[in-house]
Amino acid sequence: MTNPGTEFIPFALPSIGREEEEAVLKVLRSGWLTTGKETQAFEAEFASKVGSTCALALNSATAGLHLSLEALGIGPGDTVVTSPYTFTATAEVVRYLGAELVFSDITPGGFNIDPRILRETLRAAEKNGHRLKALIPVHIGGEACGMTELQSIAGEFGLAIVEDAAHAFPVRSDDGRWTGTSGDTGVYSFYATKTITTGEGGMVVTDNDKIAERIRTMRLHGIDRSIWDRYTSDRAQWAYSVVEAGYKYNMTDLAAALGRVQLEKAETFLARRKEIAAAYTEAFREMPELDIPRTSGDHAWHLYILKVSRDSRINRDNLIESLRRRGVGTSVHYIPLHLMPYYRDRYAFSPGDFPNAMDAYSRCLSLPIYPGMNDAQVDRVIQAVKNGCKAE
């Protein structure tokens, strides 16, 4: 039998129980597996949770970002502004539509886009002839951006806002609204490692009926009738119209059934993530070799991003390897996009173009933080970090 004190602690692990298994089995036995009443129920329950008029379930958050920009009319000749400190999905969807990107740096010592720098970036972009259309703020790791100031800036420059809330459910921004509900649309991820999961999946929320209708049509081939309507209404099943060249972005009922159960557990999951984050913060607070996360607002703790101090003798990569040898999985969030070959080469970026993003990347590592972790595992992670710092 394996010693529980030596079992590898993965960086992330979904929290799936018997309730989720039973919900999925019920769908399997129903004879209806694709988008149907389970998906509709999930959408209604999610919209109610975050106080939004409409929620639209999709097969990924990437799809949600893409369809949000498409519904806003973003296209060739337009420019979208976002942070370089994010996963590529945030930026790549802009290129799907033939639009251009402008990156704006993150806050010194933090991870979210810096409002002061953003204003400067937007002014410079305007002077350089960019047709600015939209802003995508990213709530990195689950830390809510300051949406009050970002909304003010967006209004000043006439920008639509698509919130990338992939990490940030269920918490609130400084304006009192749930993250994802302050802009024109908000996009959530239900990938396997996220705060709630459908395996793969995402959700768009909006209070704009026109945007909602466009996304509803475009998520399934541009067809004017949903699958569920075609197979359950009195109208002929085969009769439909393709009104636009759409996409295949719908969520299945199998995924939605899983999501509905996870949604019921979201607050419980959050409470456990907060407990783990608090334990980490308390353990590392007095360690001069490390910088603990600085939180100015609400936090979903999808990620606990620790940093090696600037003046520390510790090498971040060596610490990651030390933790691996001690049975602890980690990750790095993120390698800034301006370092990635596609963005670097297309926009002629240099590593020093976004110094705050580079500083964060060079010093950060993400520790395991998921509801299924027990206290003994949390203690093991803490001890592994402390021992790793001593070894360095």
C-alpha cells in the first residue's frame, strides 16, 4: 500500500462526486445526449446565480470570447486591447476575426491589467491610427479586476468590454457585480481544472438581447432553430434555415448535467479554496525568499500564484524542480504572450516591452489549490516549499 505521505500531489484535480456521476448517468439513460433541456436548465440556473438576463452555454470559454467579439461586430481593421499576461485564447480569438491586438501591461507586483498603463496604451494606440473597438480585461487566477475604473476608461475611449472571467467564478468585482457581469459580455470557463467544471465547456452572460440572439444563432452553424426545438416542437423537424455562416460551439447535455451539480457546489468549493489559500499565505508570510499574492479585491483562488522575491537567491525553475522531487505538482501562470513566437513575430515584440508581465513571469509558480485537497496534503505542500527554499 502506498504511503499517503509520499503520494504525488497533482497541480490540479477536478472535484467530482457521486452526484455528478448520477446526473450524467441520468442523461445517458434519457436517450438525449446533445444540447437540450439539461443545457437550458444549466443556462437558466447560471444566469440566476450571477444576476444576468441571459446565459449561453458553449463548448469552451474560447468559443465564448470568439462569439462575444463576433456579436460586437469586431472585424478586419478593428483593434482589441488586452493583457499579455494571459492564456493564448484571450488573444487568439481577436485574430480569428482578422482584427488586430494591442497589449497593455499588468500592475507592478500584480497580475491584472493596470488601469494607469491602459490609459497610456490607448492614447498611444489612437495616435498610431488604431481603430479601437473593445477591451478584454482578464481576472487572472480568480482575482477580480477593478471594473469600476476599467468601465470608466472604456467609456472614455468608446470601447466595448468582454470580460475574461475564465478563472473568476463565483466572486464579485469592486462595483458589487459578479465578475463577468460588468461588461457587454462575460465569459467563464468550465475546463477540468477550473473552479467548477463540465470537463470542457464555457458560458457567456449578457444583458444585451441583440448580442444574446446573435451568439445563440452563431454557436450552432448559424441555424435559426435549436436542436431541441427542431426535435420537440410540432413544426417539421427537418425544416430550418441557415441564416449565417456559424460555428459548432454548442454544449452537450452530458456536460450541462455535470455543470448543474457543480454549480450547486460552487460556494462550498470556493470556501475550501479560500481555506487553502489562507493556510499558504500564513505559512509563507514571514519568508523573505517569497512574495505571497497581493489581493486588493475578491478572489476565487482558481490559482495560488507564489513569487520568488526579487532579491532572493532562489531560482524559480530550481524551486519548481525541487517541489516535483518532493511529490508536489506546480505550474507557471503565465508565459507572457509577447514572448510566444506567433505574437512576437507578428507584432515585432521584444521581451522588455511589458516589464511588469516579464517580472511576474520570471518569479512566479502556481501551487496546488483544489477543493479535494485535505489538510495533510496542504501541509505537505507548505513543507515542500519551505524545504525547497532551504535547499536552494
